[in-house]
Amino acid sequence: MNEILKNLQKPFPENELEFRVGATNSDKTKGLALAYIQARAIQNRLDEVIGIDNWKVSYKEITGGFIAKLELKINNEWIAKEDGAGTTDYEAIKGGISCAFKRVASVWGIGRYLYEIEGQWLPIEQRGKSYVFKETPKLNKQQNDNLVEESKEDRAKNIKLTFGKYKGKTLGDIFKENKDYLIYLITNSKDTKIINACKYLLNFKEVA
């Protein structure tokens, strides 16, 4: 269960992120760039981590919006979580359903980290009744470096051994149980991926 949740909650590649104008300054020259992901990216993540036949979503219409229920089949048991959203100004029904899906995905931890990223104020221009950014926003270097570091830690912890007394266990589990075995792997393993992951974990923060 913990491994599934970790994989669901991994940061998305920067090319899958999109940005919307969350607020504008008084003279409408700058907007607050808020990062988000499309529903399709969430669907792909669920397919990859859970499997196409192990998740399902349903919707219930309520006054002014929709409630989405996202169910995942874990250990042969269906587990459901719910969240909702109102209709949107553009394509009200489709937009409301999409927003409800994104919110319930966040309840499962998918893309939730994006809510913690501090928005940037960037130049905007008016287009119709709304505002758009003059240039495509990107995460600043500090934010991107933090996400890369988190992803690197997850990749290292999730490597599973196929040999030895810890066969079937991940490096993250071994790190908790016996750090000295990671030192043994650095010295004796011929797999550079395992060696580099062990070095990274031993020099990184202790797994909580």
C-alpha cells in the first residue's frame, strides 16, 4: 500500500505541468502562475501504477457542481475517496467534472504537492474575457531542483533486490533495517545503478 501511494504521489515531469492565472495585480500587468496537471496525466498515472482494470471513477451531480468518487483496487479490495467541484465558466459541465476528478485525485495524493509550490508573479495580457501569460511559465530553479531531488530519492528507495538475503526487498526497506548492507552492496555489487542508489541514500537524509 505504501509503495503504491509513493508511486501515485511522485512529482510529474515538468513538461506535463500547465499553469493558470490565479490572481492579477491591480493594473492587470502581472498574474500569479499556479501549476496544475490535466486529467489525462492523472489517468496515465493511475494506469501505470494501479493498472487499467484496477481503478474507476464515477460522478454525482449536486447543486452547482459534481462529486467525484475515485476507487482503487488494492489487495483485491476496492477503496473509495470522494471530493467535488463546482461547474466552470467555460464548458460548465465538462469543466466541473474535470475539476472534481482532479480534486479527488489529490485526495489520493496525485499532484497534491503542486498546492505547496509558491506561485510566481509573471507578465500577462488580456485575451477575451480572461488573461494569459505572455510566456509559458516554468518552475523556478529552486522548485525544480527540489522536485528532482525528491524524485531521485524515490527512485533510489524503490529499487528492489533480486538476489541475496534481502531478495525482494527495496533499498528503502533495507536502509531502515540494516544500513550496513548498503555499504556491503557498494563494495560488492557489480550493478552501477544499485551502487549509485546506495551511495545516494547513505549520504541523504534518513528515511522517516
